[in-house]
Amino acid sequence: MKKHRTLGVIGGGFMARAILLGALSKGILSTDDILVCDPSADCLEYFAGLGIAVSADNRDAVRTCEYLLLAVKPQTFPAVADELRGEPFPVIISIMAGRTKEGIRRETNASAIARVMPNLPCSIGVGMTAIDASELSDPARQFVLGLFLSVGKVIETEESLLNAVTAVSGSGPAYVYLFLRAFIEAAVEQGLRQDQAETLVYQTFAGGLSMAQTSGKSLDELIAAVSSKGGTTIAALDSFRNDGFEKSVVRAVSAAALRAEELSQ
């Protein structure tokens, strides 16, 4: 069957929507270039409302598109692969956590696979994505890079590091939100109103991040710039250290990386 569309998508969930909306907004793709497959009628209705072709049959994406974005849960993949067994696969772009290229190839017999780990802020165009496109042709690699540059920043890395990437930037937004929530709750405990606490905390994080990215100073230098001997900042930092905060972060990221490794088995 003639490949008359550029990108087929299996799984029309939140991340697939973020990627497609970014690609459309940046002109990487047009609605005529895309086919989305999903068993949910509501999901298909959403994409059809954008002018994108839809299908409940995953085989349509494999048969008619040059690239296939696998945007299903890792646990769902074996059933999808079984449904598509025997089909000639196009270039696969997988955003499934933990699923290795070797494992995907074993299930699909695909000849070219890129593994990609995006994160939630892709949905607002400030995502962080890591890509292993090492076995793709240069035009295919450039397409994959362009697709994810449309929703934020991109780094290329070897596949062996993608579980670590999953634990850092893939899961990382949740760590940020958890700390923000705890910080806001602590501010309210000190007598601030909820709206005051949120404004103070969000702007403090935004300003701190901006300085970390643009000041040219190391993180240790920035910490020292806020701290003075015997002052309030030192009291808080000592409390963090006494509670094992930094080591707890290391343990949490390690736990996420281990779970990504387990998903690859």
C-alpha cells in the first residue's frame, strides 16, 4: 500500500496530543500528513475535530505512513504488536518508557527504530526530550529531531542512558510539583494566605531557575550568594541536610531508573 501520509500515531493520549499540536503549530506537519489510531471513540473525535484523519484499526497507520509514533503504555505494547504481527513496519518512533529497541524489534521486526523520552511540559512547548536515533538515516533522524524540537529542547543520547533520562527529565516534573506543593504548604504554615504563598513560591522558583541558567555561576556559588554565616538561609539548608534531603533525591531518581529497567524486561 502506498505511504501517502508522513506520520501515523498509535495511541492518542496526552503526550501524543502535545507532540502533534506542537508539530502542527510549528509547521513541521500539516493535518493531511497525520493519521491517529486509537480504540477510544472520544479520542478519535478529538483528532477528527482538528482535521486529522483517524482510524480504530492500528494497521492503517502501519500500512499508509512513512513514520509510526508508538505512544501507547509499555504494558499495552505486546497486545498492539500482536495485532500488527506480519505487517511491514515503517520507521518506528517509540516514546514508551523502558521498552528497548531490541524488544520492539523482536515484537515488530522493524528495521529502523528511534527511542524517545519526552516529558509533560512538551504540552506547553517547553518540554525536554532525549532521543536515540542512531540507527536512522540522516533524513529520518532530522525528521525525528524536528518533531520534538517543536515542543521544547532536545538532546541526543545513546539508548543505554534512556532509563536514567526517564528517571530525571521524564519523571522529573512530578518531583518539581511535589517540592512546590510542600514549599507552599510550609509558607501557609507560617501564616501566609494560599494565594500569597503560591505567588512567592512560584516566582522564587522561576527567578532561581533563570539565574541558574543565565548567571554563569555554579550552583554552589549561587547557594553561597544567598547564604550568610549564621543567617536564615543557613538554618534552612542545615535542616535540609540533617533530614537527608540530597540523598533522598538520589534515592528517588534511582528508584525511578530501576522501575524503567524493570519495564524493559
